[in-house]
Amino acid sequence: MPKSTRALKIVALRAIHNGLYRKSIAQAHPDPASIDHSLKIPLTTPRSTEDVVVISRDRLGDFGLAFPSLTTRQRKRSMNVSQNFDSSFFSQLQRESSHVSTSRTSFDANDRFKLLNVLSSCLSHGNIDRAKVILKNMRSSMTDDEYSLFFNEYITRLIEVNINFTIIEDTFKEALDHKNFIPTSKTIALLLWAASTLAPDLKKHEFIRSQIQITSLARDIPLYSIIEELFYLSPDSIPYVLRSGEIAQADLTDLPEEPKQYVDNLYRTLPTLVSLCSNKSQMRPLDPKQEIIEQLDDVESVGYKYVKSMLGGLADGVSFAPQEIQDALHKLSSSDRAQVSKTIPFFGDEHDTDAVLDTYWKLLEMSSNLEPEARAPLENVFDLFNRRREIALETTSLNSAAERWKEEYSASIERGSLPVMKKLNTLLYSWNKAVTSRIEKELDKMRDELATSTSRTIMNNSESRHEVLGLLSAIPTDQVSVITLLELLRLVAMGSEELSTSKVLNAIGDAIHLEYHVARYTKRNPNRDTRSLSNRQLLSIVNKNKHNADPFDKIWTSDTKVRIGAFVMSIVMDVVKVPVTRYDSVTNESITKKIDAFSHSYVYRNGKKIGIINPHPEILKYLAEGDMKQSANPQLLPMLVKPLPWTSNVTGGYLTAPNELVRTVSIEQKVYIQTAIENGTMDKVLESVSILGETPWTINSPLFEVIAQIWNKGEEFLDIPAKLSDEPDLPKSPGEGASPQERRDWARTCRLMMSKYRSDHSQRCDLNYKLEIARSLIGERFFFPHNVDFRGRAYPIPPLLNHLGNDLTRSLLVFWQPKTLGAEGLRWLKIHLANLFGKDKMSLDDRVRFVDEHLAEIVDSATNPLNGKMWWKYADKPFQTLGACMELEKALRCPDPTLFKSRLPIHQDGTCNGLQHYAALGGDIEGANQVNLLPAEIPRDVYTKVADMVRASIREDLEHKTAGVSELAALMADNITRKVVKQTVMTSVYGVTFVGAREQINGQLKEIDSIPEEKRYLCAIYVTKKVFGAIRELFYGAHEIQDWLVAAARIITKSVTTEDCLEAVDTRRAPKSVSSVTWTTPFGLPIVQPYRKMTKEQVVTRLQTVYLSDPYQLNSADSRKQASALPPNFIHSLDATHMMMTAIECHKAGLSFASVHDSYWTHACDVGEMNDKIRACFVRLHTSDLVAKLHKEFMKRTEFHYIPINIVPSHPKYAQLKQLAKDTKERIGRMPHLRDWFALEAEREVLLKSSDEAEREEGRNMVTASTILSDLEFDEISGQIMKSPSRSGKPAARKHRKKSSENAGEGPEVALVSDEDIELLDEAAAAIEEEGAAPKVKGSITVPWQVKFPEIPKRGDLDLTQVLKSQYFFS
Amino acid sequence: MSARLPRFNELSNVLKRSHISAYTRINITDSDLVVRALERSGSLNGYGRDTIVLDAYPSYGYVSQAVHDMLRPRKHVLLDIYPQVYKVLQEMVVPQDPTSYDLRPLDPYKWSTFDHLWTEEGMKPQKMPFGPEFNKEMLFIANLTGSGGTQLLSQYINCIGYRNWIFQFGRVKMLFAITPREAKLLFSTPGSTRRTRLSAIAYTVADIKPVLVTEPLRKDCDYGDGDPVEVSEEEFGDAFYPKKSGAVLIAVEPKENMLVEASDWYSYHLFVRNLFATRATPLIKCLRGLSPGALEPLYPVLKDEVDYETTRPVDLTAEQLARLHRAYEDWPFKPKNVMWSAFMEDFAEAEHTLVSQPGIIGPAADDTERSSS
DNA sequence: GAAGTATCTACAGACAATATCCCTACTGTGGAG
DNA sequence: CGCCACAGTAGGGATATAAGTAATAGATATCGC
């Protein structure tokens, strides 16, 4: 069996085994104990494990990508197999096992995958005939469902190329002749669409009518589902279909909400449909809900009217009609109206984009002060306006970037300005032109080659050409070029080290992939002018896009993306030049030449080759300081409308761009997530992540002004590096004869200088990008679509500018919605300011006092940020402090500061959040006290506490002059600060090792000048020991839990199932274990730790080969990583859940909410309320014993998992096992191997799972190794799973040995080595051998032990509700 | 040192049983064989009583003994930091010429070891400019078969290019025990696909003479006019320990006229390394990788000799490489520091990366980074 | 199947080694039956 | 028309690559005998 097949099968089996398909595992509050075991295996209960194997193999075969007529070559590479390893693969598996496969052809993914590529290629460049042939060829190897999928795609493309309708009709008829062809509702919808747009009028009506009739009669496809598909495909054709098909409104009551509204509206507004509206359905009764929907519709009419007024069309994509605003204003109360009108005295010329935008911004600003209800009518207008803008932003901003390049280029030509080519944008213009035409040329060449090639060669060397051609011809070439250049520049700008080719190719590939979706979107909505569309229509387009998943999207695998990227990149390298001027010392004159802008070479890192893209240094100059307005990559910007709510793992967020809810690493994870979402057990996660995206933000423009000033000055400021010029002049190389050491030092200096230069450069670029994005968003209201990492921690999707960024980035962002401070809010604002300054260890009142005492400085900072005393510069977080200063100053300037409307987010941070969760988990009172789970007068600070303990211990050493360390103690006694120990304390419960901690502390000590460099390392070791000592003392509870988690992870990742073992080739050895640690958060997010041993392979591209890991390979779990990652991941999954709970609660209460993992943000006035919710949610989260639940889930997931363990003859159970072995020998004729032991277990397992009570009873009575060992607790064998105790004695033995050999050498000096000496040495050696060797155990046997976890640490008596009263829990 | 060491098989039994495992090195265990090979190659002709022998990683001293017996040098300094080796030598060997024999527990890996040594009386030879004569006042011997040996071999050759370390004294010969693997690298001539960067670099500044080789290497190596003693596989058991792969003895003789100036050596080194990253791709392609636009100045250099479409770096002689390099250096559009980018290849040292400088500028500062700031 | 040796060194966001040689097995072609 | 032989090549697997190892040390995993 090919490797790949086995891999897939293993995943499948594992998934089945883990109860993947059932709600029970992925439910919100997993109670694995309640899992009905019979549900875990959806296939018929196998009589033996062999059945499972057979069934799954068949299924894989079914879905598998066989294409026997073209090849018999056995493919071992599995990367492409996996293309189908998506949800449909699993849903396939999920089906009833009665499904009979139609083909059992050989499993060869790659060839079919290649065909898919060819098909895609043919379809996309219009080679319909060949596409047809391929589709036909592939028919035999596809399942019916799959065929439908591709058939539909084929038809879609036919329609898109406006092919003659009769061809479509014939194609369909032909397909119907195939007895297994089952048209789906989409197929019918496509036909109807085709008919309504392509068929001649005469035929059109008749075709639709008959098709609808046939379908109605057949009844296996409901009419409404056809209309639904049509709605997503081509809403415009619905009226015609309804009329011609005489479909009654009543037939469509089952439509989902959105299409239904659309259709209902048609019935109401289109006269030709009115009759159908009242007609009684022949199929279903009238839906009583109808009335309600009509009422709802009324509300929508504002938008609708607006659309009508827009039909005249405006010059630009962004426009705003005064009439509609007037209409909206009419809906406002008179006072609000007056207010708005006052600010906006007149409405700009509607053809003047700037004026329109200006009007919008003013209106927006005004509306922000309105109550939500009052704002609603305006919001309708805004929504429409913004949705159009957002779609334009997502789909056409590339074009506009290119246009601006052109404009700037022509402008400079006209002006005749000398440095035409000295501006980045003009440079980009010429680059783009060159690259575009070159790509086209290459594609044409490929097209020709493919056209002339015979069908026999399709599969071979033209494969990658097909791939490139197919995918790239689906995207406008200029867009490919633009996005490539932008992405490349971004990478060059942001890279602080060498730009590795694989990074570049991946990034470009990803960017082009994203553009592919845009192109697909644009293609499906040809000439659709968004200006003429209603809000609802826009939404429907968006939904349609997300709804119609592209079956060819699966071609975009990582290797494909890299190849595409390399194709374009190689062209870029060929044609892109940059003008360089140099002084030629030979001719004594300056010459300017156009030099390649990029080259490709290699560097070595630890002897390994790394491909790099070498930008010409000249380019760097353009990037750091240039005007980046049109050079920022417009993909993934903040959104102008609320992100789509998450409804599945891939639907949500951006309107057109695809994105994932959970950033998964492995397919395994994806499958779990998809299943959980389908089962509805992740609803809370979907909800909360959607909520995070709904928070409206805007740019803090006064602060932006300040930063812009700093930027423009170009001087070094805080951590902003100064404006850069050329590359630094490196020191001269040491002269001839300089020692190797000197040379090395010199090289190091050079390296550091270059490194610093590149780093400064990238920081400048980073800031440049951020400011450019911020600038374009001034006055706007925008949103951050969020997604989560695999543990559930939330991140905003837009890179660069987001609230997770650094101090400066954060300071640029404020809530869009202002809220009146109130007295409490004012107080929190002050506290916030103190926190940002660094005074977060004081009591709240003291922090307020601190601010009050520094009011003068604060006001000075706010009013005179760059020329005053600049108090804010000395803060921990200077830019945010400045923001807070400005906010506070503005408030204080009001007659009544409490009435000030503030937009500043106020942060509430957990004090060592990880330890807080640990303390709550363990019910650890002392721990809880340390991290403010219990009320206290002033905040507790563990870091200070640890620092104090360490300092005390060091002082002790100093006093006692403890041997060896007193010197170090003297050095360190006064240098132990909170900062030194902080990171180590935090990470210690996450399992940092001594070495890691030492590095951390060493890093901290670097900042302390009083420690001489040569002693630093020793100091670090010394301090680390002390810190570890203190931590052990202080966080006993946390460490207990941590240890348990690590042990559990080891058990899971070492465990194997009976199948694993029976599959294994080696009958004696334990098979590789493939179980990852997997659990479910209280919000139902299934977490699968993705750490496995990597298998990577080289992917050949035009530029170089790229080393890619194959995400679809199922490799054995990396037990070490799994174990060390479980504690942090588990805790983080809890803090993520806590955040999500709080987000939902805050949302319910109408609070704005944002978070950075353990820092929760809201308006000043709402901090109190949010604080209550934070605490309440925390208590709710920890009320149940989460560790116990985790334990239960682990047990359930590993119910029939085993670990092979060694039983020595002295073991009490040894005799029993030996007896069983003898019994087995009689049955199988030899002493049992490990596999035989497992076979026995498998037998028992089958019996126990049987539906027959008698068999189950038999199973319970069966004697196997695991039943004999059932009393064996984890602790007794932990040595075999965790570290081995027999090994722990070894270092000592080794030391002893060393000493002995020294002794051996200390004999009398001899001139020659005599026989005596040899004997002497001999004896010594023998002695060592005797002592050092572990007693060899003969006759021990290895048998499966059914996994069992150690006892979970006992939970303490902490009264969690105390948290509710602890004001410093989050502060 | 004039005392005979025991036959190795006797010693090895002892060592094996006492779990001393210094066998990461391959030892040549037959002094007579070494003497024979050295005499045949004539590498040590002219060396003798005036020579200071620096002997790095002598292991159990069989090569050392051979050289010692042949030269009776003024000083023979054995440097080995490993106690397993050092102790054994210390115990087993009692020198009959204590003024010459000098065993030290120093680490020859460290450059400073030699710097310190040369501060001692009588340890520092007279400087001799690179001329027609070798500086026979010094001979460097090393067993480079251990871990890190490859690195040292490469670096010692580099030192010739820089004319630093022992080459500050002039043309100092070196005698190395190397693994067959390294031998293959070195004895690969232009045109063979086996031609390596190391070989190209080495022949730029030195002649490598095979002294003692193993028979199986014959098919992979081109010894030029060298005529080494060959050890057949059957003899491995007597000649080497461990016997598995055997070892090769070479003499490295710095050239009188180097093809590249010491001041250009670093740049040349990077140049060659860069070209040999794709050592079998035609020049027309791989020359572009040197830096943007680099093909242009280099195209005229060899166009009368070779076809750029088909010639590969492996086909070039050291002399051709040096000329290419010269042209590259003289190219006015050579990016100022682009070769230095190779410096950034190990990122452990990059202290200015964004990650290590969390703070106000730079990427997202999440909880972890805030803690460290 | 036990012993020495290489490989790590808290987690996440963000990841990432390649060129070349050699050999095998497959594909395609052409020729003879 | 099908078969067979042979040549050519795609692609999988193995291997080398660079070159200070600046300090340390303990656990674990893989690997060679």
C-alpha cells in the first residue's frame, strides 16, 4: 500500500476513533463521560479491526483520485492526495456504509490532480473542447457527487464564455445519458441561468418552463433550493425564471432568509409576478410567516430608494447622494437634525469624490454622537456606501494603485522633472509594464506549446505549464504583476535579515492566490457596477461568492503557490531594473546604468544552503523614506464595514477575500474545527470572534499628527531610528597577518553594523507602512476582522496596523464611538494613564493621586507634545501615554470633565494571567493570593515577590560567604529587580527549562552595566538557580498541575491503538504513535496540538527548489514538543475562553470591547461594568473542575489506547503474563510478539464494543495483558514513559568511572607500556564495567498497558467567588 | 618519544574495555607505514634538527612518532586537550629527548593556544617572506579526522590566503591526517563534477600532496603528479583504528605566488563560495547570482577561453576563478556591501533584529514581549 | 535489545535548506512478428 | 494490432554544503552495534 494511502487511512481511523464526527466530543461543555460510545464509530461496528481497515480503504478509493487509463505509476508522494482531504472527504466517510463504491481503481491522487490542473487550465483559457474530453475521462474515477461538482464548474465556465446555449443543452443531455449522473440543484440552477442569459428568446421560455416542470415532478430537488442557488449565481435571472417557470411564491417558503427576502420583493414589485404571488401552491400551503417578512421589508426601503436614486451613476466608485442624506436626516429627531445640519452646511458636489468623502466623514463624525437608535437611518446609508467602498477596496485597489503609478509617471514626464526615475512610483510603473508584458508573452508561449502538444504528453513535462497557465490566466496579468511587485517590495522593506527565496515565493504565491479569488469574484460579477446595487444585493453578491466555493481552489496548494510565485518572480528578476549611478575610477566620470533590481543567490547557515533574493541596495533607499501611498499592499486592510459574522471556518471576515476562522496548521485541526462547527458546538466561538470584529475604531488623529511630525523630522526618537541614508561604511578589513581571532571580531562588527542597518531600515519601513495606512484611515470608521489561533486566542487579521501592535501602533487607534466619561470614567482614565506610565503596582487611589500630582506635566505633554517638557517620553508606553494625556487634557478643559466624550480605550490587564488560571484550576489559596484572585488593599505582584525572595537568598549567600558564589552574590545583590525575574517567572509554569531561563536572565543582565561582561554568564547561572528555587517554593500548586499536564501529554503521545500496532510492519517493536494531545475548550473549540515530526520535501520551481513541509502527511507525534507545549496551550485555551466569555457579556451589555489576550479594553465609563463581567466570567469558567474535565476527555479519547511497557521477571504480574504468553503460544504456535499481544487486545476491544450483550460479557471476562496489568498505576511505570529512573543514576556512575580511569593512570611512571601496565589498565576497566553496568534483565517481556493517567492534583479550598471582590484581579 | 608504543591492538583492547571513547578521530596506527610514506613523498626533505614541530591532536602518537623519528626536531609540541588522549600519552611515553618532546594539555582548536605558545622562548620561528623557499623552521602536523576537523582543514587553508596564523612566518608546510571524505574533496580537479569549493580554494594558495592514501579512494581522486603510498583495504586493520574507513595523510604546501592577494582573500572566498553554491550550473546563469547585474562585467573576462553557456564553476581553474574575481572587484557597480550580507547568515548573533528589540517600534508587542521590555 | 551520541533547550502570532548525483523504474517509440 | 526491446528521462533518495564550538548542562531521542 502506498505510504500516502496509509497516512490518510490513519487519519481517518484516528478521527473515527476520537469520535470526531459526533457532537458529544465537540460539545460546548464536553463531558466525555456521557459520550455514547456506540456513536463514536459511524461505520458498522467492525467484527475485527480488519473490517475497519477494509471499509476505510474502499472509501479512500472511492474518493481517491484514481485515473488508471493514464498511468499505473505508483505515486508515493502524498501531498496531492490530500487535496481531497477536506470536509467533503470526511462527510463522505460519514455517510452510511451501505454506500457502494462504483470504482475500485488504483489509488493515484497525483495523476488525477494533474488532470484537475489541466481541466482548470483548459476551462480558464477557454479550451472548452479539451476540458470536455478531460471531464469525460475523469468521469470513471469520480464519485457521482464529485462529478456533479466539476460538471457544474464546467457549465459555469461555459456560461461565462457566452457559449452557444445549444452546446450547454447538449452537454447536459449527454451527461444525463450517463446512468449515474445526478444533477444537483446547482446544476439545474446553472441551466436556468444559462437559458435566461444565453438562449434565444423563443427557446428560453420553453426550456425554463419544461425544466421546472420536470424538476417539480421528479421532486428529488426542491424548487426553492434551485432558486436559492440561482440567487447566489445570478439573481438577475430569477424574475425570468419565476415567470417562465410559473413558480408560485408559496413554493419558495423554505428559502433561507436572505434569498427569500429578495424573491419576495420581486413578487411584490414585479407586475408579471403578481399573479404567481397569490396563486395557491400546488405543492405546499401558504406560509403564515409571510406577513412578518413584509413588515421587515418596509424597514429596508430606505436603502432601496437610495439605490434607485443612484441609478444615474456617478463618476467614481465612491459617491453619496444629497437626497438620500436628506431623507436619512428626516428620520432624525429635530434636535439631532439641527445638530447635523449645522456641521454640514451644504452637501458637496456629488461628482466630486473628495467632497463626497468629506461630507461622509463629517456626517460620520456627527453621527458618532448620536444614540444608536437615532443613528439608525444614517447607518443604513453608511452601510451601503461603505459596503461598496469595501468591495472596491478589496477588489479593485490593485488597479487603482497601478493607475496612480501611471499618473505619477506621466505627470513627471510632462513636468520634465529630472529625476523621473527617482521616484518609486514611476519606477513601479515601468516595472509593472515590463513584467506584465513579459508574463503575457510567456503565457502565450505556453499556450502555443500546449496547443500543439499531443494528448499523450499532457501529463508530463507540460504539467507545470498547465498549472501556471491555468491559474494565472484566470487572473488579469497586470494584477498578477502589481501584486507581485507590491508583495516583493513589502518583503524587501520589512525584512531585517536576508530575504529567503522560500519566504518570497510563498508570500507572492499567497498574494496571487488571494488575487485569484478577487479575479474570480470579479469574473462572476462582470461589469457589475456596485454603485447600482442595494445593500442587500451587495450582501447577496458577497454571500454568493462565499457560497460558491471554487472547486478548483484546492489546486492552490503550498507547492503550487510556490511554483506560481517562482514563475512570476523569475520574470521580475529578468526584466526589472533600477538606475544606478556610480563613479568610475577608471574613466573618472559618473555613469548611470540600469542594473538588475534583484538577483538570486545563496547563503549558508550552519552549512545549509538558503536561497535568497538579493535586492539592489538602491531599492532600499526608495523604500524607507519614499511616499508609500500607492505602494502599500492593499490586501487585508482594516474593513470599512462590519466584517461578516463567522458562520463557518471559512465564511466570515472580509467580504470577498477568503479567510479562516481558526488559523490551523494541520489538516487534522481543520477537520476537527469543521466538524465542530457543523455540529454547532462552536457557536459561542463564532459569536465571540464575530463580536470582536464589530468594534468600530478610528484613528487618533491628533496623535497621528504628532507622530507624523516626528517621522518627518527624520531624527531618532525613542525607539524610532533616524532617517537612513546609504549603507553604512564598514570598518576597514584588518591588514595582512591579522590573527584569525582579529578577523573574526572584525567580521562580527561588520555583521552587526549591517544587521543594525537592515533592522533600522525595516523599522522605518514598518512605521512608514503603518503611518500610510493610518493616514488613509483618518476620519474613517473601520473594523478589524478577527480570527483565532488554534488555541482560541484572538488576533486581528489585518497586519501592521492593529490594536495588537506595539505602543506606537496602539496609540494610533481609538474607539470610533465616543462615550461620556462620567465620574467613574474620569477616574479610570487617570488610572489608565498611570498604568501606561508604569505605575501599575500602586493602589488604584494612589494611581489617581499620581496623575493628579502630575497634572501640570500631563497638560504640558498634551498641549505641547514635542516642544514642552515631554514628560510622556519617560513613560513605559510613551505614545499611549501621550494619547491618554491628550484625552485627559481635553476632558479637563471641559467645564464639566465628566461630560467629556472619550474614545480612548481603557485597558484592564490580568496580573500574571497564566498564574491566575493555574491558581483557579488548583484551588490554590496561596497562589491565588499572589496573583490577586483574593481581595487586597494594594495589588500583589508576584514578580516583585520573587525578586524579593531571590534578593534575600543572595544576601544570605553574601553574609555566609557561601563557597564559590560569594563573588557572584556580591555582584548581584543589588541588581535583582522585578524586571530581571519577570519573564522567567511567567514562563516557568509554562515549562521553561533551566537553559532557557538562563538565557532570559542573561539577556536581562546585559542591560545592567555594573556587571562585567565576562562574569555575566556565571551570574545568569547563579541567579537562575535562585529564581528556580523561589518559584518552586511559591508556585507549588501551579507546578503540580503543570507536571500532570506534561505526564498526560506524554502518555497520550506515546500511546498506540491496536490498529496502529497491527498495521506496523515490525511485529516486535512498538509502532509509531500518531495521537496528538487533543481537547475541547469550554466553548467547544477542539484543540489539536499540531506538533509532529516534520516531513519536508523539495519542490522544484523555476527559480530554485523550495523545501516545503507536507501538511497532509500524518507523521508520528513529536512527544517532546507535545508535552512541553501542553501547559501553555491549555492555559492559553482557558484565557482565550475567558476572553470570549467576557466579549460576549460585554457585547450583550452594549459595551465596546477589544482585547489583547489578557488585556481587555473598553470605554472609560464602562470599565466598572466590564470589570464585573471579567470577574463573573472568570468565576463561571472555573466553577467546574476543568482539570478533571480535561482528564475525563483524555480518558475518553484514549479509551482503547495502549503503551507497550516492559515487565521484568521480578514484577508481581510477571508470572501471570508468562502464563498468558504460554496459553497464546498454544494458539498461535510461537511465543507472542508485541503484535500478538495487541491482537489479543483488539479482540477484546471488539467484544466490548459489540452490540450483543453476550459478546460484551465475553469481552469483560477476557484475559489480556492489559487486564492483567489493569491495577498497574501510571506512577509505577512512569519511568518507562517519562524519564527513566535507571538512567538517572547514570551520571553518577559515569563520574565515578572517569575518576577510576584517572586513578588507573596514576601509576608509577614507566618508560614503556609493559604487560603489567596493560593488566593494570585492564583491571581498572573491568572494575568500572562491573560497577557501571546496569543489571541486565533477562526474560523481561513487552506487553501493552492500557493507558491510565496519574491522579489529578487535588483541588484546594479556594473560594473562587472572592475574585468578584478583588479589584486588582484585572487592573 | 623514541620509545616504541605498543602495537595498537594491545592498547585498543584496554581502551575499549575502559569505555574510553576518543575514537571520533581516526588514528593511523602504524608508524613504520607513515615513515615509509613520508620518505616516498619527500615532503619532509630538508626538515630536521632546526624544525619546530607543532603537533595538534596527536591522538596516540603514531604519526607523531614517525615524524619525530625522522626529524629529531628541535621542538616537538604535542597539543591535545582531551584527557583520554593526554593522560594516556602522559603515562605511556617517557621522552628520551626531554628538550624536544613537549606534551601539553592545550586546546589546539583555539587560536589563542598558538598565540600563547609563540610568546615562549624558542617557540617562535623566524619570519620569512613568501618566496621560493619553505620556512622549514616550522612544521605543522594535525590529525583532522575528528569532529571539527573538516572545519579546521578549511580554516587552515584560509589562513594561507590571509597569511596569518602560522603563515605569518612564511611558507610553512602542514601535514594532515584527514578522512577519506575530505581527501575526495581536495583531490578533485577542474572539470570533474566532483570538483569542490574546498579544492578550488586550496589550489589557489597551496599545493596539496598526497602522502598516504587508501586504495578505495583511487577511483574518486586525482592525485596529479603525486605518488602516495596506498593502503589496501585488507591492510586497514593494521594501519588504522578504527579500521572502517581509513585515513589519508596529506602535505599542504603554500604556493610561492598566490593567485589572490591577502587583502582580497575574504572577498575571493565569498566569491568562490557563492559560485560553488550552484557548482554545476552554467556560468551564464550562476554569475548573475553574485549580485544584481554581475554578469555584465564578468562576461568579457573568460569569453575567449570558455563557453559561458556550458561552462560551469566546476570547470574553472583556480586561476580563472581568480581572474573573474578580480574583474568583479573592479566593477564600479559592485554593490558596496552586498557581499557582506553573507555575514548575516547566522541569526543567533543578529542582535538588532526586531524580535530581540521589542519596544515602541517593531512588531506586535504581546504579553511575552511586554514582559521583556 | 542495551549503550553512546546527537539534539534540544516554554508557548503563540510569522514558520520553512538546496544542488547535485546516482539509480531505478517508467514511458514512449520503433521495429519485428 | 499487439508485443518486445531499448533508450531516455522523471523523480526519489542520498549526500554534501560552511566553518569557530565564547561560555554552560540535563533530559531525551535516535542510532549504530
